[in-house]
Amino acid sequence: MKNLSRSSKIPLYHQLYEIILDQIKDGVWQSEEMLPTEIELVNRYQLSRATVRQAFDVLVNEGWIYRRQGQGTFVSKPVFEQNLNRIVSFWDDMHQRGLKPGTEVLSSEIILATEDVVENLEIEKDQELASLVRLRLADDDPLSVEHSLLVHKYCIGILDQDYANRSLRKMLADEFNLHITNAKQKVRAVPATKYLAELLKIDEAAPLLHIDRISYTEDGIPIEYLRINLRGDRYTFHSLLRD
């Protein structure tokens, strides 16, 4: 490890933060590995415990590490950056990251459209929708819960497939000639309900990123209303802004 500089204008807590962060990025400490204790770092760098705790607090707030009550401080699992300007399937996204995608189908049924869906999909009330709820995993680690509502008249029989092993978007394109080319979406932060917390293996009320997305075919037909709940500790969004 590099040493702290007490003559530097950079606060000591921030120097320690940078040292720990560099070690995490360089792979010295792996995901889920326990970091040295506060006391160990106090003795190693001759710092106050408050200074060490301040460095840890910044790393926790940024999602690099987390505290486990009564056990210690551990390196967090990697956070996925996702581009808000691009549509990519979960399967393709995970493969590109070198991870094994997984899907658990939680429910699959035909339902009738309710008022909150009618306006978004530009359909009549009580029209048939194909409802598909899936738990998404990467290397067996739960990342999100997705609820797809598809206008059934455009894809009769869409639910007669094994979506634990097939991409819904690819199925729409290959079997029904429905190519999703654009979408509009809203993103907001919500607390995890008990149900979602159990599925995603997080604490109840932990932060989630909730997405409401309307997907359109190349002909401009709204085909899917998608509700996604992503683990807030595993995802961050980015986009390119121009003046």
C-alpha cells in the first residue's frame, strides 16, 4: 500500500479512501472479501478512529463496500453501469459483461388491461395482455424483477415458451416479427416491499430503481409496458448530455 502524506492538502480521510479504493479496483480485495478492521487501519496508518470511519463512510455511500453487523466491512459486488440511451436485452447485457444470465419465471398468464395500462399502450380497457413476471439473475445473484405486459393480439401464444432459457425480445422478433426499436421510460427510486426484498435478497425498504418503460415496434406500435425493479446497490445509470 502507498503511504499517507501528512504534508498534503488532501485530508487524511480522503487519502485513506483513495488507497482503499485503488486496492479494490486493482483486485487486491475481491468482492465479498473482508477489509481490515478500523483498529487495524488506525494502527497501520497512525490515524484516529474517526478518520478511518470517515473514509469507510464515503466508500459505503458510494457502494464500494458495505458493513455486516457484528462481522466487519466487506467489498461490495460490482455495480453495473447502464446507458439510459440504449435498449439492450438482459441476456445480451450479462453476456457482454462476462456473466451468466439467469431467469426464474414467477408468473405467466393472460390478464385484462386495467386503466393504468390502457393509456400507455393505447388500447381499450379489458383488452387481453400477456403478463410475464421474471426474476433476473447474474451468476445466480438476483438483480431485478421484471413485469412485462404485452398486447396479446399482436403475439398470440407468446407465453407458450420457456422464458427461463429464452429472451423475450428475441422471441418477439423471431416468431412474431415484432422488432422493438425505441422506448420511452421513467425512472424513480422506491423502497423495496417485503415481497421484492425476499426475491432480491435485500433488506425490506432498501432502495430500488423502478423503471416504467413503454416499448415500440419499428412501425411505432406500443407493444410492451415493462415495469422493472432493480437493486439500487447494484445499478447506476448514465447518459450523455449535450448543450
